[in-house]
Amino acid sequence: MMRCDSFARAAAFAALAAAGWLVWVVGAGPWLGARAALSSYLVAVTAAYIFALVPSRRRRLIAALAAAAAGAIATVCASTITQLAIALAAMIGIARCVTCDRLPRSRAIAAELVLGGAGLLFARALAGSTLLSLAVALWAYLLVHSFFFLIGGVHSTPAAAQPDPFDEAYRHTVRLLDLECGGLPPLWGGWGTGRDRPVPPP
């Protein structure tokens, strides 16, 4: 699954989430109903977004499962889709603040409040009674959140560079030669024969 650690990737995630809504509602809508289909999809998108946001591979699944459980509780407690959207936006904001390592915590919280509020207002203005308008609203909401990365938000800590196996083999060979030669320099180009060959220490 793609990581949401840059503006381009987050924008691509927004487009995929909007397209996925149309597929989901066509397949699950007749069985679940319009509201249940929308609520379950919003929770799933939130969990997937948090999964793609967390840089640690070990914590991604835990964070996503926790978000899904919290989203399920919010679905039961919320009386409207707007209340559910606010709760899910708060989950995304908390997850990004926890994983933020570029901005000071106070600036990260301020950015979350601004982007979260703007995204909800933007989505509310675009949402209508049609399925396509809901897809556009979801895309716009997630696209607004993508701007968090343009102000120096979350980024994944690069993993330690793995050593080249050939370099490691070379270093290991040199160490063995050093031990066999009693600490003499590596045999670069050879020592020759006769008087040119050094006498090993006793």
C-alpha cells in the first residue's frame, strides 16, 4: 500500500478514495443502505489513511485497527454524517500530530485545526444528494489535508542504509588477510619474491 508522506501521494490517495466510493456504494449500497454504506466507507478510508501515514511498519496495523474500532464507536454514537466526519477528522489530526517530526507540536496542532476545519467546510459545500457529489466532496476533503505536507509536516524517517554486500565481503577479506599477515598492510599488487618479501614478525 502506498505511503501518505508527501503532497503528491496524499493527493493520489484522495483520488483513489473518491473513485473507490463509487465502486463501494454501487456494490454495497443495496445491501447496507445509503447511510450505512457511506459511514462504513468513511471509517475504512480513515483507517487506510492512518495506516499509510504511520512510518513504523510495526505500528501501522495497530494504528489502523485502533482507528477502525474508534470509527465504529463513532458511527454508533453519531446521529448524523457530519458528526461522524468531525470525529474521523479528529482521528486523522491526532495521528498526524503524533507522527509529526518536522513541525513543533503547537504548530502541528494549529495546522490540523485549520486544515481539518477547512476540509470539512469545503466538503460540506460540495456534498449534494448525488453519489458523484459525495465522491467529489471526499476528494476535496482529503486534498485539503494533503497540504499539511507542503508546510513541512509528517515525513517518514529514512531507514538506515543497508551496507553493500560486496563492500562487506571485501572488508571481511581484508580483515582476514590482516590477521594472517600479522597486521601487515593488505597485499595490494603483491610483494614480489626474494628480497622484496617482508619477513613476518616472530
